[in-house]
Amino acid sequence: MLSIDFIRQNQPLVKKVARDKQLDPRVVDQLLAVDIKRRELIQKIEKLREERNQVARQRDIKRGREIKAALVKFEPQLKKVEREYKSLMLLIPNIPSEDSPLENKEIYRWGKKPKFNFPPRSHLELGEELGLIDLKTGVKTAGFRGYYLKNEAALLHFALLFYSWQKIISKGFMPMLPPTILREFALLGSGHFPFGREDVYQIANPGKLSSGEEISEPLFLAGTAEPSLLAYFANQTLKEEDLPVKVCGWTQCYRSEVGSYGRDTQGVYRIHEFMKVEQVVLCLADEVIADQWLEKMRIYSEEILRDLKLPYRVIQVGKKEMGVGKRKMYDLETWMPSREGYGETHSDSNLTDWQARRLNIKYKTKKGETKYVYALNNTVIASPRILIAILENYQQKDGSILIPKVLQKLVGKKEIG
């Protein structure tokens, strides 16, 4: 979230950003109106409490009762207004960088698209013919968008994840296996709530306490490691010399994809569960330094795609698409022949202190000042979506599929079929 002082002082800018990000700018006016009520109530209550202390010393019983009655009236009002204030604060978007376009913009391409001298097959056709992917049984077992990876596809899936895991650890990132069952505060803190709530699975039966009492607190399945990696540092004050903090998480991910029914229904492009290696950086509250980390993290992912020799392009995401909390964002899209186009495989984002304020992650400078950290996140690799690009780009005329050289030792063979 933004600071309330910044919002008060920059109302036209915040409203414009809301419009650019396709949000309702009236939320700014609603917030500021509630903020005025909140400050008025705080002043009234503080004044009454001060007077109550004086009256207690003077033993003025009559006035003491009047003050108590007034506090009984105003304190519940403040609690209600505080709840509304906090809810509205969560809806205020972050300010995009000056160089962020309004619409998505391609800024770079790498690699040569394969030229086949035969009719190329889709990953689904290849998967069925070579016994790699079983969607029919997957749907029977797990419902819509269910799937099985089998044989070399299962090996390739883990080889990709492990190769990328080792690669990002070699860049100085601390490996973590974080939880994927999350409390609500973690998703509010990362910004996946309230806007992306419909895409997050809620656990219907969260379990019981040791006493046998049912857990009443809602629990959710994570769609990425980002919320749990960030929540690890919630309510902490780090030291300037400890920054940047660099962590990476390997998790199973779950997304309900409520808003995407009818899109990408064939194959394993858009599915309900997958695996991902995610990286998070917490750095100094400096836009230049944060943007430098944004570029570094993107390059790490580009290195992996180049290692795999997969053609890709870099998209600078526009304000309309970048999401509420983003200052600046890139997508990497990898060439997928069956789509006759590129498909998104990586997402790289700078959110400045927007998440840190929600999770109360701070650091103390060498001068003794306390500031909120800046937070960034990036997809290292996500599978099985990336398998689409490998299976389709590496297919051969005889129906076999070559395995990228960097993965051959991990898979244990050079080709499939």
C-alpha cells in the first residue's frame, strides 16, 4: 500500500494511476473521506483520555462518568472506521515507473524459431503419441484442467525445476521450501488479496486443533511461493547491512483460474496445479537500486531460456496489465509453435514498498532511520507450461523429441521416442 500522507498530497496522481490500471478512481475519495473521520475520532478519543486522567486525579466522579459514556460511544465508532480505512487502503494502487507504457510493449527478442520440413505436432499430440501426457485420465481424476505427466515428461519436469533451482542458488539466493497452505494475512500482504481472491483456492476443511476444536481461521492454497517467502519476514526490522535479502522457493502452486474459462483449454498451458521456482529480493528503499534488481532477475531467467536454447521475447508490461501493486514489470514469453506465437512463461516485478507496508517489513539504516524495504519477485521457472516449448521446439521428423543438452544428464537420455 501507499502511505496515507502520499495519497493526501498526490490525489490527482493516485486517481490517474487508478484509471490507468483500470480501477475505480473514486476509491481515493472514499478513502480520504474515511481518513478525515478517522483522524477526527482519534483526536476526540485522545482528548477524552487525557481529560479522564486529569479528572481521576481531581476525583471528579460526575465528569468521569460523562467521559466514560463518551468513550463508550466513540471507541466502537473508531474501530468501525479503522476497519473501513484499512480495507480501502488495500485498494490503492502503486505508482508505476515513468517509463512504464500504457499498453504492453515488446522490447527484445532472442533465438531463432525452428523451421520444420514436416507438419509439426502440438505438445498434446506429442504427449499422447509418446506416452508423456494423459489429459483424459487427468480430467477423470481431477476434473477440468487435470493432467498426468508420465515417463520422460515427468523426468523432464523435475530436471527443469532442479536445473533452475541450482542455477538461482548459484546466484546467491537462499533456497527455501515454504508452506503452500497459507493464512489470510500472507495473501493480503503480498497483494493477492483482495483483487485476486477468486483465483485462490480456499480450504473447506482446515482441520482441528489438538483440543479437537475445529479451526475457524480460513486457510488458502498458494498460487506461488511469493506470499510465503514475503511473510517469512513479516513484522521484522532488518539491518541495512543485511540487505539485499535474496531467497528462492520451490513449491507446488494452485490457481483456480476462475476468470480464464474458455481460454487455453487444450493441453497444459493453463492448469490448476503446477510447480514453480520463485525468487524474491528485499532491498534498500531506493528506486534505482530496486530497478537494477528487476533487470538482474530478468537476466537470470533469460539465461535459463538461453541455456535451453528456446526462442523468447521480453515484454515490458503496460499499466493496464501490470497489476495493482506493481511499479514496473516484465514478462518473458517463449515461442510455442502450436500457438503460432509466444506464450508467457516468466513474470518479473518491482513493487517498491507496496508489499512491505502491508507486511510491516522494515530496515534500520546506518544513520538510525527506519524505512520499509523494497520488494521484488520473479519466476525462475514454472512447469509444465515450459514443457510445451521444449516438446514442440525440439520435435523431430520421426516423431522423437530431443532433450536440451543442459538437461540430458538429469533426464538420463538424449532424446524421447
